[in-house]
Amino acid sequence: MQKVWRESRRAQVASVVREHWANSIFRCHDSSGGRWHAATNCDMCCVSNDLHFWIAFISSGSSVAQATLAKIMFEKICFELQSYSLFSCAASSVHSVPLARQFKLPFSLPEDLQVAMAGPEFDVSKELTRNRFDLVVCIDEDARREVDKLEYPHPGALKVVTMFDFLDVCKSWPEFAVPQYNDISQESILGSTDFEACDDKMTRAVMMRALVGLEQFLVRRIPKGLLVEINPSLVPHSFTPQMRRVVENGN
């Protein structure tokens, strides 16, 4: 039952993901997350108009810790799977307000220290009414319920998902995660979505499997006509053989 439910949720957002991939090629963006339509504002701080997808990770309440951890883990997954040039991420919580000045933490800091020091990177109630993010990933169902209570345009609801929606996209660990998580079975992961009842290793294993699934789900929905925008030397490992042939051979 849970598997069917997750599949139906992914199906609901699939067309929106393809649409946002298609639209991204016509937009410019900068490191602050500002986005403008390239055809009308190409002179405004535009640093790239490449294929690109923006993701918001949102946790419930006022603590941004879980959303920050998800963001960090997703960025590391994308680095390992060679899709890092396709994504940008930000983390916040439903009831937190970002500082007037954000301090970028060094990527070299230990993961736990980054999570402890990070603050919210955007105001959820404001950003959901704008067009900054292509996908809003709620860390759990509590966060999703809180997001659903916010007032934002109806079309925005179509790009709100829950991290657990992608838990069973991948049936095995990618090679880079095997040393750390290979002793944790798929069955135990699918039965451990209540973080409060899990130890730290199981929590991270569940998040890792879900976020690996998210990365695969997103890159495999890049429209075929846009695959020519992918650098042949940076083909994501999650591409299907057919997608890889299009990038490398143009057909």
C-alpha cells in the first residue's frame, strides 16, 4: 500500500518536473537564487543560462537542522553521481525567518558542524509565492502538512513533495554508499520512516536512500530534447543508457 501511495505521489509531480527542466534553459540565475527570464532580463547579473533545477528542502517547526542535513546529503550525492552542475539547493523550516545576512559555511566543515551552525536560508511563507524553486521537498509529513497550511498560489502545490516519496525509487545502494550502508536492507529502510524511533545511522540511511532516489527521479525526467545541453564529460551516473547515448552521440 505504501509503495503504491509513493508511486502515485511521484506520478503527480513528474510532469511538473519535466516542465521546470524545460523552462530552466530560458532563465538566468545567480548565486543568491534570484531568477529572471533570459529573453527580457539577460543583462541582469546573469551568470548562467544552462539547464538547472532549484530545490528547497523544508523541515517542520522552527528548527532547520533536518532540512540542512538533507541539503548537505543531496549535494554530496550529486557530487558523487556527477549531477552537481544541474542542481542548486537551499534549506529552511516552515516557521523560521532567515538572518538579514547569511554566512556561507565552508564545504570542508564536518557534516554535523555544518548542520549545527546553519540557519534558515529563505522565508518559506514568502518564497512559495514566488518562482524561485522548481521543487519543494518537505522532510516529512509534518512539514508537508505545515506547508499545505500556508497561503500560496494553487499551482505551487503541484511542486510540493515529501522526501519519503522517493524512498523506493532505487533498489540498491550506489557504489559510493556501499561501504557505509550495505549492511542495511531495503526492508528495514522502508520500515524506518519515523526518525524519532531510529538511531542516527538508520536515520541517515533512510535519508540517503530517499535522496538518492530523488536525484535519480529528477535527472531521468530531463526532456530528451534538452539532453544536448549536458556536458558529455559530466554525464550523470543516474542517466539511463538511452539518455547517455543521446548526450554522447546526439541521437
